[in-house]
Amino acid sequence: MSRDEIFIHPSAVVHPGAQLGEGVWIGPHCQVGERVTLGARTRLDSGVFLTGLTEVGPDCRFSPFSVIGTEPQDVSYKGEETRVVIGARNVFREYLTIHRGTPKGGGVTRIGDGNYFMAYCHVAHDCRVGNETVFTNAATLAGHVTVEDFVVISAFSSVHQFCRVGRYAFMGGYSVATQDVVPFCRVVGARPLRFYGMNVVGLRRRGFSRERLQVIKDMYRLLFSADLNTSQALERIEAEIPSCPDRDELTAFVRGSKRGIARKAGSTWDQDSD
């Protein structure tokens, strides 16, 4: 069998209307619906269920019993045509679920490129997931959540509907985010979610220099520990820290928050953020 040849196991049920790219591999007992598109070299191991208007990019892998493209869990949904759009090089492990969007949320649940979803994760309707994120076992997104690039959401953690998780953030295990999580940070805990400074290990792995880390630390001191309200902190940040991509990203994220930001400090966040 050549790399470009499509393989469909005899026990799989693939609708004739499904669009399969070159090299797609569909294992035993999978089901692929009429309006599903699978990009080149995407692999369905076994027992995978894809339905609805679902578009999957190239080089993705779906482990057994993952379910993609089913109806949103939203009582207002009345069968409208909505979608799931998935990019390239994503890994979806066992028993994962991804629901398609709703009309009131834009109609699309969208996942970018290079993400890794471990077993039992759930991505609800109308979510937006960026690139190169990691969702550890049973990490859960409610509807309309945005998770930006390079985020790690640890095991059994969840994000409340309409919340955002900024780039490079790290959520520790068993955490619950009911407000936005700012870029570059570490948070852990549930009600309240506690802020523990920079995601130093993750940022260094991504090539952040000492100078960039210091800028973020300076911004965090003003935002989280200078006895300022959010508006005052943003004014001080913009007055005292020269414009740079990290500063502009953080201030724009905070200004764009509709649910407020998680800012309850852990007892050691400042000492641990070097």
C-alpha cells in the first residue's frame, strides 16, 4: 500500500459523499458521515465517529471512540446547519468529543494546527482553539470559549462559557476558570482560580529571552500586586513600559475582557516568577 493510497477497513461505514484526501487511513468500525472532509494522511484508528458538516485538515490522528461533529449541547439548537473546522497535525485521543457550533455563536467550532488532546477531553459548541495547545486528560471547554496559541490546560480542568485563555498560559490540574486567564501566566485552583505569576518553564521552552521575561514580570507586578484597579494598572503599564508586542498583547487582552480577568494571587506568585 502506497503512502497516497486510501485505506478503508471492511468493517468501517463511510458514506459515499464523504471527501477523503490522499493517504487517508480508516480503521475498523469507524463511521464517517456524508458531509465529512478528511485531509491527506489523516488516520482514524478504530471506532471513530465523525458526522455533520465536519472538515479535518491533513495529518490528523483520531484514537478509538473519539466523536466529532455531533449536535451542540444547547437547548436553543434546532437542527440548523453548523460546522466543525479542524486544522492540520492534530492528535485526538480516546473518548474525546467535539461538538459543532450554533447559529448564535457564529455556527463554527474551530480548532487550529498542531494541537494535542488527551483522553476524555471535550470541546463544546462555538469554541475557538488556536495552535500548538495541549489539553491533558478530561480538560473541558464549555461553549463559546477561546483558547489561544501555546496554552496548556491540565487534567480535569474546565473553562466556563465565554471565557478566554491567553497565549502561553498554563492551567494546573483540577482548575476551574470562570474569568479570563491572561497571557503568559500560571493559574491553578477552583473558585477562586489563583494566579501564580509567569509560566516561566513554558516561556523559556518557547525561546523567551530574559529581557522578555522581565518585561512580563514588571507588567504583572503592576496588574496584580500594586494595589491598583485594572484601569489604573493598564495606564501605569502603558506609561512605564515601552511599547512591544508582549505589552500590547497583554493590555489588549485585558481591555477586551468581558468577564473580567482571574487575578486572585497565590501566596508565592512573585517569588516564583523569576
